[in-house]
Amino acid sequence: MTATDETYLWREKIEEKLKRDQDLLTFVSDSLKRSDQLTKGMVSILSSLEGRLEHLENSVIPMHDSTQNLLQLKGTTQKTLFYLDDAISHYQAVRDTDKVIIQGPTGRLSDYLACVHRLKKAEEYFQQEDPDGPELNIYDPLLMSLVKSTSISVDEGGVTG
């Protein structure tokens, strides 16, 4: 082969290699552009998502705080209702037990003793909660008259007959 032929073959190989490199460069350039577009789209989506999450957080946090406050109020209300029910039951002790007390211990001693015990508990409640209140004016004489009229002992341990 002649020098010209060798040069020509060498030149063809170089041009072929150059063409492959240009194709590769075009492919890499197109891939880079596509990757850049995908990155911009992803940044846009993430920014939008961040804004939505921020808006959601700004909406949820006050609701969460309100829910916590409501749960606390519910607990406080339930405790208050429990204590009110207890206090009301002591106020109603005389009314609820008067029929059994008036009939006396005859025939229904356990019911009678339970009523006396309830009255004693009501008296203890009022002595603890409001020792100067008018309620004790009802319970002290009532219990003393019960003790005098029957042989019932009312003490810390309960009612004994």
C-alpha cells in the first residue's frame, strides 16, 4: 500500500472515530438537557409540595391545639361532673333515705343500716367540705336522734346495730 492509501485509511479511521465521538457528544448533550429539564420539573414539584405541606401544617397545627384544649376541657368537665354528682348525692341523702328511716329498722335492718351509713357519709362530706355550712344543721340532729331512738352505733368503721 502506498503512503497516500495509508493516509487515506488513517484519515477514514479518524473521521469515523470523530463521527462516533460527535454522536456520543450529541447523545451526552441531549441527555444532559433532558436531565436538566427533569431536575427543573422535580424542583418545581418539590417546591409546590413544600408549599402545600406548609399550608397543611398551618391548618393542622391550630386544629391540633384546639383538639388538645378540647380534650383537656373534656377531662376537666368529666372530673367536675363526677364531683358534682358526688356532692348532689350527699345533698339528696336525706330525701332518698327518709322513707326507710321513718319506717325504722324493723324488718329491713340491712336497708336501714345502709341508709344510716349513707347519712353518716353525707355528714362526713359536709364536715370536710363546708364545716360551717347549713347542711350540718340537718345531719347532726338527724343522726343523733337515730342513735338515741335505736341502739345503733355510728362510727368511723361504719354503722353497727
